[in-house]
Amino acid sequence: MKEERIKWPNGAKCAVLFTIHVDGESLYNRGAVPTPRSVSYGRYGPFRAVDRLLELTDQKDIPCTYFVPGQIADRYPDMMKKIVSYGHEVGFHGYNHEASMYTDLPVEGWMEIIKRSQDTFDRIIGKTAVGYCATSCDFEEDAMRIWNEMGFRYSSSMRGDDRPYRVEIDGKPSDFIEVPARWELDDYPFFAYNFYPPLPKGQDRISGYKGVFDNWRREFDGYYRYGLCMVFMLHPQIIGIPGRFRLLGELIDYMKACPDVWFATGEQISDWWRENY
Ligand SMILES: [Zn+2]
């Protein structure tokens, strides 16, 4: 690639961001009929797996960004405090992991959801989120202008780049930074599985672990070589089961064996980008 190399802080060769999506029960408890088994699948995240991930990333000295729906923060206030006490960032991810977004909710409704979630964070951890991660569904073209107006300073919601960028608002590049993530760096398409209701629809996977971690290692090699910004989307109930989180540790070891990798939170990466690009 002939493009100009990004100048990361302290001469780092590339940036790596682990976003941890603690969707918990919120993905599964929205139907009219209770689905205790499905809800328990989501609950495994905050109930069992977050502690494992906190311990692992503490051992490896990796700062992360935890995107937590307000509902889950309300359910697990001690988890929230623990995440913050380990030095991680907490970001916005809906109140109930709302899947409708702007497409069928008036803007005011969505602003109410943001306010409710931010109030929850403020009450539990004494601060509000600066990072916005859109939930499952898509959003309208000018949504980022509203996120910016509501006090967010960056988002990690898009898929179309492997570098951060300034979001265009009203036709001009703004101080609102997008730190895009990629589906191939999401554990969901490879590993998520719920029997009923079927999730993903078709129920045609759980992928072989070695293959997925081999994909991620090769992707890292590419990001490292070209000096890009690698953004993972990991879900505790998916990645935090006994076999997989061990492999995640091995992947981190592999990355750490390469000199000059900048492991940072979304807030750190977006702040740095705003100051330098
Ligand atoms: Zn989510």
C-alpha cells in the first residue's frame, strides 16, 4: 500500500482497540413471552465472563472500552464499578440495546434513551460516556450530528475504514471522530448460537476456534504491517467461555510479542486522532 503511514503516538506501529459489548440479558429479554433459557445465555456475560476478561486484560495490561446498555449497568452496578476500577472506559450502547434506532423511533425518543443511559452511568460510576456504539440496527445519515450535540466525542459504529476519521457534519469535517470496527473482528458471526429463538437465523455455525483465532492473527499481521487501527468487537457471553478466553490470551500474547503496538481505549484513540489529524 502506497498511502501515507499513520503517525501513532510514541512511534507505535499500529493501534489495537478491544471493545467489549456487555449486552447481557438486553439482547434476549425483549419479547412478549419470557424466554428464560435465552436470557440466561446473555446473562452469562455479566454474571460469569466479565470477571474473566477483567482478570485477563489486567494480567496483560490491556485497556479496553466496555460498551454497556444502561439496563445492564442498572442490573450490575458492582460490575460497572469494577470495570472502571480496572481503568477501562465505559461507553454508550443503548438503554435496552434498542434495535430500532432512528429508523422507526422519533429523534426525541432516541434522545430520551441516551439521557436515561447517561444518567444511569452518572449515578453508578460518577461519569457519563463520551463514546457511542450504535446497537444492532442501522441509523439515519445525520444521526452522528445528534450524537455529537448530545455530548459524545466519538463513535465506533461504522465499518468502512481501518483508520479513524473525522465525521462530516453539515458538510464539513468535524471534531467528532469515528473509530470504525469490522465484522471480521467481531466474535458474533463466528461463535454466537442460540437454539430458540434461533440466533443467528439459520443456526449454521459455531466456527472452529483455531480457524477464527488464525483469522484474527493474520488480520493483526496486516494491521501491523500497514500501520492501521484494529478494532475488535467482543461479547463476554461469546468470547468469555472457558476455552475461548484462553485463546484470546494467546492472541494478545502474540500481539504483545510484536514491538510498538499501541493498545488503547476508544477515547484515547479518538482524542489522539482529533489532536493530530
Ligand atoms: Zn451490542
